Amino acid sequence: MASSSIIAVAGLCGVVALSIAGPATRAHGATDGSAKAAPAPDDEILAPPPTYQANDVTVVEQVGARVPLDARFRTQDGAPVTLGDVLRGGLPAILTFNYSDCPMLCSVQLNGLTAALPKVGTRGASPDPSKGDVLFRAGAQFRIVTIDLEPGESLEKAQQMRERYLARLPEDQRAAARAGWTFLVAATPGDGSQIQRVADAVGFHYTYVKDRAEWAHPASLIFLSAAGAVTRYVYGIEFDPAVLRESIYKAGLAEASAAVGFMIRCYHYDPGANSHARAGVLALRVGAAGFVILLLAVMGGLHLARRSKRLSAEASGAAAEPNGVT
């Protein structure tokens, strides 16, 4: 059953959480090619205000699409590679898009992923009821590929980011994860064309917000088959180990699955971003100033009335005093 739309604000970088259909239905259409169901009234996704500078930041699901295996990058260690080189080996993969200076969303998303990986890496119920318990460990049963959204990202920052999240894994899973989790940066510093190629192929839309010097982007885990075909999108910042297990298992079979979770993206409201907003702010200021002036006028009138009454009483008392003398 689909969840209702949610808008949340947190920290310096708030988030907009947009509902995505659960396993039974999808917000962007069914994976089996059937017609898209009409959304229920309470499933309407609210558009951000016009002052939001990244209204096109979203995920347009491309289940079945293949990533460009010839896209060129450098690993966190500086080795030139193609995406196909990284995906080689017959393992399914989790693809993420992040960058080191992201104010909040990247770290929250990757913290959520690394919090779930140890549970996925211990034996649990198989997504296939006919099989016994299974485990999936990064570097052994699947791999993770993180593409850095910042074309000018230094290798040092990419290495530090990778080490930070590897350190969150249990020691007995860390060595395999180190071999199976690759961070990719632009092949040529400053050239984001290959990043864009991969993002376009999987429907991941992001943009650079110049006045904030930040990349606005959604948070999504994109599951790929061993051949590099998209099999599922899992949205959010917290991940159910059972969902990850099922997603990895089905990616290994190259089997498409319905999207799960809430799509989250950075949201910045700038009240001075356009003339309508500035007019609204000016109206609020004028209204506040008018209220202060009105309040002062009322208080001044009351003060004058009390003073006039007091002076009248004093005058009356002074006039009556001589008549009382004998």
C-alpha cells in the first residue's frame, strides 16, 4: 500500500520526503509494463515552492536500463578505470551518488546503509522460501559503487569519505568491504560529463546550486545486475535489512522489483529568491511596522487621556479648596 506524502525539515539542510509506492505498487509505474495506477487523493506529491532552486531534482526510474560500462573514472586511489572494470566479476551492485562536502543528506544516507550492512552480512531468512538462511556481504556476494557528484573532488577527500564508512562496519566484514566498495571520482578533475552519463542512464537528476555551492540531489540506492542493468530503487536514509537482502538477491538474478521507501532530497527555502518572495517579505515588514505604529498610537492616546483626567481632577480640587476655609 502506498504511503502518504511527508514533508520534513531537519538541521541546516532540510529534506523533502516524497512517498514512493511499496512492493505492491509504484509511484512511477509498474515494472511489469502494466498501466500506471491512478494515485489515491492522499498520495498526492506536493511540489516544492517556486523559490526552491532544484525543482527538477528527482529520480525518474529506469528499471531495465543499463549503465554505460565505458564511462571513465578514477578510483579513490587514483587508478583510471571504466565503470565496466569496477562491475566486472559477476556480482550484483548497489550504486549510490554522493560527495564529501554534502551538508547532511549524503552522510545520513551512507550512515543508514552502513548501519544495515552488518545485519545483511549475518545469516537471515532467504528471500526465496525454498532456501535456508543466507547472508550477503559487500565484496563477497555483492559490491557497492559510490560515484562522487563533485567533479572537482580530490582523491584525498574521496579516500577519507570511504574510510569513514568502512570504519563503521564490523571488523570481520571490513576487509571484504574494502575490496568491494569503490568510490569513483571524475577521470579529469572538474569534468562531470561521465558522472552525468551514468546519472542520466539511471534517471538520477541532480543540480548545482551556485549561491550555496552545493549539489542538490535525491537519496537513492540503485541496484544493478551483474551486467549493469537497473533492477530496483530503494529510497530513504534508513534501510530494512530484509529489503536489502531481497534487493541484492533479485539483482543477482537480474530480476526487476518495485521501488521501496521515501525519496528524499535536499530542500532549501530562500525567501529572497524571486520577486514574489521579496514582495511577501516586504509586506510582512510593512505590516509589522504598521502594527507597531498603531500600538504606539493607542498607548499614546491612553496616556494622554489619563493625563487629561488627572489634570482636570487636580484643577477641580484646587478650585474647591478656598470655599472650605473659615
